[in-house]
Amino acid sequence: MIPITRNDSAYAAYEPPRSRSAAPRCPGSSSSGSQLSSTSSVTAIARTPLLKTSYRPVSQSLTATSLSCREDSQMPQPKRYAAGRARALGLPTRGTTNPNRLRRVDRHLAEVHADLLRTAATPLVIDLGYGATPVTAVELHRRLSEVRPEVQVVGLEIDPERVAAAQPATRDGLVFQHGGFELAGLRPLVVRALNVLRQYDESAAREAWTTIVAGLQDDGLLLEGTCDELGRRATWVTLTKQGPQTLTLAAHLRTFDRSSHRTFDHTLGRPGDLAERLPKALIHHNVPGSAVHALLTELDAAWDRAAAYQAFGSRQRWRAMCEQLDWPQVGARRDGEVTIAWASVAPD
């Protein structure tokens, strides 16, 4: 087994942007920070600890009466850490997952970046935020083992309960640990982070990019993006130490089984439907005049021009669409997938 090395420098303090909402006031205080009107209120509040080591997500923010306060209605803001572990960076996801949900990004990694996996001295891969069940980490390990049998996959979760629940799935080359954007101090070759950053605002998501990429091996990759619940629509950004490199759009395409004369529908009406699954760095920029909006518009137009190829199946139509697309495409073309240079879609 290849030893897994730690990157202790990744444990540097991290402080995400504070919420823009006003700080909660102590019960009985005014906006000017006047003294509390009741001595009993002061006594009750004084018995409450002043600091907590973790915060709940914004959607579950604490009420004013449950916060510990000082008489001036102000409270020190501790760094936001997760689940009682002061070194794990980030917040828990919803945990939603399904078998084969991440198959498109897994296959892309195994095919497009096969040489990187085969030649790496330490083929360590992290599945960051695998969710309530470890199924996608197990699938990732199985698929990458076909490319590099010695691959080591570590599933990282910021929720300790999910880590404990995943332990029965541990096997040779696959382990589960507590961790977040600091990558538990490991130095991976690849990090897969799907459906992790959608809950953050754009600036916090970019800070997460920076933190994760800093922990990669020198030639390492971060694949970060979003997919739907069944994995039939997916988009992701591939990043290196030099920053974002490509944007990949992938979709399940309709196929026709001639033996049964049955058509299996895809979930993609038009390529522009992928807009709702754009990565956090792009989804709020999909407006007229932006580069990513122009890309999706051109994809729809090329899809319409390739309508005649539908007689041969949606895969042939997708290929014809890609051939007509006047955008800088990267790498070998794969069915139901197109990869675009990041520089051509990057927000202004």
C-alpha cells in the first residue's frame, strides 16, 4: 500500500466571510447598546457560555434568546469551524446521494486523466463531501482501480456521524476520515468535490477553491461541480495549481434499443437545460452578455442545426453539434460530453 502523507501546513487558520446580517441583540437591549433593564436578565445571560466552537448553517441561524451576549449587545465572532472539530473547514452538506450519481465525472477522470493516475508516485484521490452514504466513494475507488490498481481513495466528510456510518465500507485502498476543505492535512493527486459548494456564496466558493488547490500535489487536479439527483446532468470545473483550466458539460442522451423497439429518454431537452447545474462560479453569471450565456445559446443553436442527425440517435446528434460549435474545445470528444477552455467562459 502506498503511504499517505499529511500536509500539516494545510491546517492554517481559516475564516470565511461573515454574514451580512446584523448581529443579534441581547434580550432587553436597544440598538444603542444600552444597559439591560433587568438584573435577573443579566444573571441568566451571565450563566450562558460566551463562545461556541461551531455555528449552524445560515438557514438554521440561532435566535437572539439562544445566543450568549455581553451587556453591550456585541459578541466576539469566532472562526467558523465544523461539527466540533476546530480544524475541519466548511459546513455539512445535505448529504443527498444516489448510486451512480457521479458516474460521469468518474468516467471522465478515469479516461481523460488516465495517464496522470498511472504515472503518479502517490495516486491518492479524495472524495470530498461524499454524503450520507459512502456509495459514491466506493464507486470511485472501483472505477479508478481499473486504471491504477494501487490507487488510494479517502472519503472525507465534515460530519463525524457520516464518517462513523461509512466505516463498514472500508476496504483495501479505501478509507473514510473526518475533514473538510483543508483535506485533513493530506496531499492528494485528485480531489473530486461534487455538489459541495452550491450552498456557499460565490466568494466563499472561490476561497474553498484556493484552500483545496493549495493542498494538492504539484501536478494535482480538483474537479468541482454539480449534478442532478440521478447524475444525468452534470457540469464541473477542472482546476490545477495554476487555477481553473476547463469547464465540462455532460448529459445522458436518449438511445434507441432496436431489439425491443423502445426509446429510453434522456433528461436533456436541449443543451441549455444544463444551465441549472452550472458550478457556483458560473451559475449566477448566466445572463445575456456573459460568456457562459453565449456558450449555452450557441450550444442550443448548434443542437438545432444538427437535428437531421437525430435519425441516427442522440449521440450522433451530439457529435454533430460539437463539430459545429465555434468554441475552443479541449481534449478528445466523448459522447454526451463537451469540454471548453475556462478562459473562454470565465466571468469578467
